[in-house]
Amino acid sequence: MAKRRFVDLHVKSTLSNGYSTPEQIAKMASYLGYEAIGLADFNLENIDLIDKVKRLFRNYGIDLISRINIDVDSPKELKSILRKIRRKVEIISVFCRNIDVARLAARDRRVDLLIFSVESWKQNFFDSSEAKLALNGESALEVSLMKIIKARSSSYRIKAMRILSENIRIAKKYGVPVVISSGASSILEMRAPRELAALATVFSLSELEARKSLSEVPMMIVNRNREKLSENFIMPGVKLIRRGEIG
């Protein structure tokens, strides 16, 4: 059996509003047993740093996945950013703060991950309609566990866990992929993959499903996007094959 390739698709560093440097994160990721990390620090202003940071992570045996988190209030703003960023990063996630943004993000194939609030049921927009759109739009439900781990009270944790459990139940019902991530902003918040998987089993996931949500599912999305970003990509299922010269 092939070794499972674990990936934490949501970590932030000092390149944005995190508290640990990219090198510290790469070193910790290697220690914890990850093979890939999604660094959610990138934007239009620092996009030129991706190759440099990838080389840094490679020194620790870690595959860096470039990611942008989009947090806007209107579909118009979302469309504008998507047009500018899609072919510049490997993963695009959207915080679904209102129903209009949530619906557009779910059906737009440029969006990879959907993130929903765990603050209250009224602020959570993942329902059957959203799930159906997400399935057609090939986007996944992301569940970052840091808010559960760092919950300020037991009542908050219980409410958040109920919301996440319901979201995952709906995702599973309609076949929407689920990605588990840490949402860490420092090396102190990073957790080993099996620790995150164990916590994820609380949310209607079997142990096997939880491990897949930290390995096969995120890497499927990453590999699909890397194929699309390749200069040989023409359309899904069609690639340019370069022939060697005949001499």
C-alpha cells in the first residue's frame, strides 16, 4: 500500500497576518509528518514571492501549495478578484459571509474551497442548494479546526461543532468533497495529521474519511489545478503533447 501523503491546506505565516515565518512553518511541517502545506498568505501584492517560498519549503522536503483566501461582501468583488488571480495561485478559497457570495462561489469553477461561519446558524449558508451548486462547480467544503481547538468557551465549541457536523452531513449526502485543515497562524497552532484526523471524526466522518480529507481529497484538487496551470493544458482531458524533432 502506498504511503498516505498528508497535507494541511490552510496555514498562515508572517507573509500575511500569521505569527511564524515561512521557514519555521516548513520546518514544523516536516517534523509533524506533512508532505505538503497550503500557505494561505498570497495576494496580488506578494504573488511574485511564490517561487522563492516554494524553494524554501523544498529545502525541508515540503511541497508548498500557493493559496489565496478571498473575503469580500459582494459577488461583483468576488468576480473581479477571481479574474485577476485564478492563473496565479494553485488554490482559491472563499469565505461565504452572505448567501449571494456563497451561491456564486459554489457555482464558479475558479473557486476550490468554500468556508462557512461557525459563529451561528444564521451566518452559515451551507444547505442543500449550496451543496448541489458546489458539486456542479467542483468546489469542496473546507473545515478548519482551529476555532474548535481555540474555542473561547464550551458553549461556543458545542455550537460550532454542531454547525460543522451538519455541514459535513450535508456535504456527504450530496457527494461534496470535504477538506480538513488546521487554519493555523503559527507553528504553535499546527497539529500532526493524525491528531487533526482524530478530531475530525467527531464531525460525522469515519477515521478513513477523516484521513482522506487530509490527504487524497486536497491533493486531488491541487493536482487538478496544477494540470490546468500547466502551459500544455488546453481543456479538461486535453493536453498539448510536444513531439521531439526528427533528425
